[in-house]
Amino acid sequence: MKTRDVVIHTGERFEVPQGIQRIDHRSTHGWQLRYGGTKLYSDGSLGGAAASLAAARAELLKRIAKLPAPSRLQRQPSGHKRSDLPVGISGPVVRCRPGSQTMDSSLSVSLPRYGQTPLRRSVFIGTQNTYTPERFLAALAKAVTLREQAEAAYQRAATKAKRAEAQALREAAGAPQRRAKR
């Protein structure tokens, strides 16, 4: 899991994991957990910055073990998208293949992959002679299914990676090892 060095207002230095932020503002001093909601761990009520960071880190590890990883996938179409097609689907793309006199059309689907570049797949609709609204709707349904399956696989891979990072953080901190439920 990504960590960073943080120097607080007292001059103490801490190695802080991603998902925890330092709050030092007027009379508020503590660590804010930002994973599956927010929660402030105050230095004053927990006995200092080190104790409040330890409490925030323990809660972070618990939340990672039971919550899915936050997804960075786009959920809504961009405002400038001209079609009513869902996110990750564009088209229809009309083209004439080399050596053919017939135009064909297809939908283009972006399939996200965690930690890798997305794949681009085409879903055939029909040729200029066979294109119908029914074929378009069938191709759109297939494209939506492909996209949903890819998003689900992306989410599973992101959660698995996040939990592996949490396990490494737990082992580095010397905390007791627990296996997350899958």
C-alpha cells in the first residue's frame, strides 16, 4: 500500500498509508480516515498523534477487509457525449472493409482492466443490407453485458489488490495476521 511521510505541527514524523489524512487546523488535530466514509481520530482524545494514527490505521485495515475497493471507473456519460449510449459504448461505427463493397456497422465497447490498459471490442450490428433497429438493440444489449462483466471483473481485481496491499501493510506493522473473507 502506498505510504508517505508526514511531519505534523509538533515536528513528529509519521509514515501514513493512503486513505488517511492529517488534519491540523486551529484546535483540531488528528488523523482523518477516508475510506468507505470519513472518521476523525483526534490526538487529544486518544493520547497523542501516534495513538490516533494507530487507531485510524486499524480501522482502515478493517474497512479494506470488508468493503469493496473504491472504483475509479466512470459511472455517468460525459456531458459532451452526443449519443444516449451508456458509458464505455460508442457508435454505431460504419465502415467499408478492404476488398468489400458493402458497408457494415458495429458498436465499440471499452472493457476496463485493473492495472492494465482497457481493451476495445466491436459488437457487430449488420451490413447496410441487414441493419435493423432490432439488430441494433440486440447488439447494444450484448455491448452492455460485455461492459458490465468487465466492470465486475475490474472491481474484483481492484478489491483483491487493495486487500493484498492491506495485508502487506499489516505484516510490515507487525500486526496479527487475519485473512479477509472473500
